[in-house]
Amino acid sequence: MSSAATGRIRLAGVRVRPRVCVALVLVGVCAVALGGEREPVLLAIGIWGIAAVGLGLVLGFAGQISLCQATFVGIGAYSYGILTTKLGVPPVAALLCGAVAAGALAALVSPILRIRGYYLAIATIVFSLLASALAVSGIGVPGGSSGLSGIPYIGIGGLRLEAPREYAALALALLAAFAVGAHLRYGRGRRWRAIQSIRHDESLAEGMGLNVVGVKRELFTVSGAAAGLAGGILGAAFGFVAPSQFAFGESFTLALAVFIGGSLSLWGAVLGVVLLEVSGPLLGDAGSLHGLLVGAAALLTVRLAPHGWIRRREEDAHATAPPPPPARRETAPATAPVTAIGRRAGGASLTTAGLCRSFGSLHAVRDVDLRIEPGTVVGLIGPNGAGKTTLLNLIAGEVRASKGAVRLDGRDVTGLSAYRRARLGLVRTYQQSRIITGLSVIENIQLGIDASVAAGAAVPRGDRLALAAAAAADAGAGHLLAKPTGSLTFGERRLVELARLLVSARRLALLDEPFSGLSRSEGEALCQVVRTLRARGTTVVLVEHAIPFVLSLADELVVLDQGRLMAAGRPDEVIRLESVRESYLGSLPEREVS
């Protein structure tokens, strides 16, 4: 494909996007214009760039509003200063200890990531202000508001870094290494899909078997450690640290850098720091206008580039991805591997004993006792408000039971979280179709494979794309692989969701009104998916109002009414019960029942 067709320019034999070329030119022009101030600015870019890339993992990738990054820079700086001046620790060891200390503190405060949105932002602001107040007061930190001076340079044997350009080179080298390493670990493949699912839909991510809190904690810890490393370099380069260098305003500026440069690209975070650090010296005597310029840049970004000026390829394509090459499917057909994974998984038995859930005075589920055998398809029907979805939520672990127990294969899972139950082989769909619009269709389907990997299944990395493509074809979504996720209809989103479920090869599937909103052809595709699951031995619980579909698929029918179990048994027997017809089926048109 030509460079013109891909929207890229060849530079030294490498295809580069036009906006990247423009960014490189601007950086070059600014570097020349800075003249004698070049080295201090490059040093600042290196130091704060490391902190910004770390923040990009949390704020950009995972979408968690963290406004305390400069605090961790301060932890690293003060740790380096105290260890070298007070305890005589060698500079290199002190530098590493500062990064470890900042990372450890980040891990210690990471439980705040259990809260979300503006509440998380407020919590991180409070943490930043509290740390700043403690530093100024001198509690546990020498120097108080006057800071700590006499911090030694970094030296290894006979090599001693003293000049600003030497620290600039060190900081920029570490920035490049950290950005590349972070991208390789978190910016692609299974981890990238996991982080994006958390960013867009935490409950879905947990239902797929992801330890949401654990992933957030890892990103926050890595982010804090990176900031601590940057702080150690800052302390060594200037020989002095003070609380004012790490105040809340610096954290806010770092967040602006990530936002302006590109929240979903670590290189965007670097670009944001470059723009903010270079603009000050370029203004010269008009430096007082720097804040105004930054504000204008932020407003311009909101208006013209809401996700920043450097965007990922997936964003440019509106989360599209080309289908796997035909040669791959011909040489390595995926149907057999998918079926094999399903056979390894088998089906799970499900038992509920005296299961209850109350919301205040409302009893949504009352003393429900179920016994579902492995490999069966059970239809769960009842009038609106009968408690069907609440029962699924209780089984999946998304809602805690007020009383009673849930057992999978005889194991009591009542106290387990949703992600732990998912790793035992449970998967579900929701009434509202839920896919990740920040991922392509094929990546959404691959989330199901990722869930199997998290649950311990061995899926070779090279086979995952072919497996996902085969599942899409089996679910009737093969024609959607190259379509933008944002343009999918409700029915198409449901098919993608079913393909994800199919490829996950779980042992127990909970389907919550999957036929809702589907066309006839899409409904037939769904029926085939359920039959495929049954053929693999997967246990299926199907909540649905489309009675003909339920009767054609179910081995057993369960009826709920006002949270209680009304009837259970063979579908042809249950459907003829007078109590069932009076409470539920009598309200449906005859054609819906027959």
C-alpha cells in the first residue's frame, strides 16, 4: 500500500504520520530558537517527561483522574537528598531507592483507585495538598519550606555528572527508555485491551475476569516509581529541593501536558511537556503570559483535538481493524482450536440455596433454590420485575447476596468477587449490549480469549487473531470485522458480544435477554451460538421474553415471579401450568407463546 493511501510520509525509509513530522519540525525550530537556554529546557523536558509518561499510564491509558504526580516526584527528590546527605548512601543506590520509595507510597495509597471520576480527582488533590503541607511544616522532612541543599551529584566510580547537559542527556535517555518500555508492556496486545476495557467499562472488565483494582494498582505504582526516578535526577542536577517544586500546581501542569499532547499516546505526554517547557523561554520578557498561553492551548485542544494532538492509529481509524488475512485462516483454521478449548472447559454445575437479595424494603430475590446440571440450557422467564436480572447479578457476583449461597461445581463462591467467579469459568452478557468502542471489532472479540488466558487456558499468541475471526464467523459477525465499532447497530453490537462470549470458552454462560433488539436473521445466529455452546458442554442460563426462542433452546424452564421460584421443569410441562399462564404467559399474545 502506498504512503499516500495510508496517510503517511516516508522519512529515512520509515513511514511517519504527517502530524509527527510537524511535531518534529516544531521541536527542532524551538530547540534552535532557545539558544543558550537549550540545556536547562532539555533537562526539564527529560525530568518532567518521565513523570508525564508515568502519569499517562494512569490518566491517559486507564482514564483515572490522578492529580498528585508531582508529589511522587518530590518523594523521589527528597529520598535522594536525605539518603545521600544524611545517611551517606551512594548516589546511584539513592536514586534507585527514591524510585522504589515513590512506587511503594503509590502502592500504599492505591486503594483510593476504588473510587472513580471526580471523587478520585478530589482524593488525589487532597493527598497532594497534605503531602505539600507536611513538607512545608518540616514534619518528617528536613529543611521545611526552605528546602534541602547540598545534595551531591551523581557519580559512578571516577565518572561524575556535573554539567546540565550531562543531566539532560541522562534524563532524556531514561525518558526514551521508559516510554518505549511502557509502550511495549502496556500499549499493545492483551494488556492494552485490558486497560482499555477498564477505561471504558469497569464492570464488563471485571466480568471478563480482569482484576480491575489490581491493574489500576500496578499502573499507579509504576507511575509513582517513574516520578520518583525523575525526582531523584532533579535533586542531583540542581543540588537542592524544596516543597514549592512539587506543589499541586505542578501536578495540574503535568495533567495538562498529558491532555494536550495526547491522552492515549505516551509520546503525546512527551509532546505536551515539550510544548509547555519550551513555550516559557520562547516568550522571553512576556513570560507572564505563559499561563494564558497554556490555558488557550488547553481550550484549543478541547475544541479541535479532544484526545490530544498525538493520537493512536486505532483512534485515527475510529477503532477499525482490517480482517485477518485470508491466508492465515486457510493455513490455520480456527474452528478446531476454538472447539478444543471449549471441550477442555466443559460445563459447570450451578446451585443456589436460599438465595435472597433485598434493596431496603424491596425483596428482589426471595429464597431461590436452583440446581442446574452441567451442559444444560436453562430458560429463566417471568414478568418484568420478577427478579431475573438480579438473580443473574447474584450468580455473577456483581451484587452481594443478602442471604443464601451460590455454588459452582459444589464450590461455595458466595463471597468471591465477580472477577474471581469469571476466572472459575463464568461469563455473561447484559441487557444493554456492551462493547469497548475504543477497540476494534476484532480486539473486542479477543477480550474473550484474554479472559480464557486469565482463567488459565493456554492459547498461543499467534492463534488468537484466527480464533477471534472464527468466532466472529460462527456468531454471524464475520462481515463486521472491518467496521468501526462506533457505527455498529444494536444488533451488530450484540453479535460482536456473542462472538466474544463464544471464543471465551467458559463453563457457565449467563445470557440476559440476548434476543432483545435483534432482527430475525440475527436471532437465528444467536440460536446457533447457544446450540454451539450446548454442543461444547457449556452450561447456559438464558433470561428471555421471546418465549418461542426459549422453548426451542431450553432443556429446562424456570419461572420467577416477585422474586420467588414459581416453577421449574421440562419446558413443555412448565408452559402448561395454570399458575404460569396466569402470572406471566396470559399477558402475552398467543403468537408469543406458541
